[in-house]
Amino acid sequence: MTEETTTEETAVSGKVGEIIETIGALTVLELAELVKALEDKFGVSAAAPVMMAAGGGGAEEAPPVKDIFDVVLTGVGEKKIQVIKVVREITSLGLKEAKALVDEAPKAVKEGASKDEAEEIQSRLQEVGATVELK
């Protein structure tokens, strides 16, 4: 045998080439025995990690993408009157109800809003100094 033996993919040294040829001649049962012996000798496992073996099973466990949000007013800031005006525009509440909502912060301004609508409401309230969370 020559010093360099090539397999289909890589060039290997003579010793490694001999081992590959020997392994290639083993039966399936002999290969299983060899794997077990190597695992015991070197304290390793030939099994693929569970995440890898699942073949993308982790994607099934990912939480669903949230597309409905509650816009919660958490702080009023210095411009309370402007915040009340924006709350009235968003909710169509009367002055008394909008003022009560702002005074009771943290309080939901809009529930079940789409992502785009929730982000617009958030930006409108933040423009007048309010603190807002999307939940």
C-alpha cells in the first residue's frame, strides 16, 4: 500500500487508510460493536445530540408569533392634557372617561390591536410624553 490513500472525499495517510479499509470490510453487527467499544474506551457518545437528531423539531416548539397586542399606558409624563387628548382620539371616549383612564395608569388604552395599529398608538402617545408598553 502507498503512503497516501485517497477516499472519495479526502486524502489520508497510510495508517488511516488501512483503518478505513478494515472498517469498510466489517459487518453491521461488527460496526455496532466497534462503536460501543470506542464509546467505552474514550468516554464519548456517537449519538447525535437530541436537537440535531430531531431535524428541526425545535421549530415546532417555538412560541407562536404574537400578532395581537394590548397598548398599556404606564406613565403620563409632563403633558397630561395632551395625553388625554390623544387617548380621546384613539378610544373615542368622552373627556371624563379619557381623564379617568389617564389618571388610573397603568391602564390599557387599546386591547386586541394589530401590531401596526399598536405601534402607531404607541408612537402617538410617546410623542406627547407618555410611557407606553405593548403586551
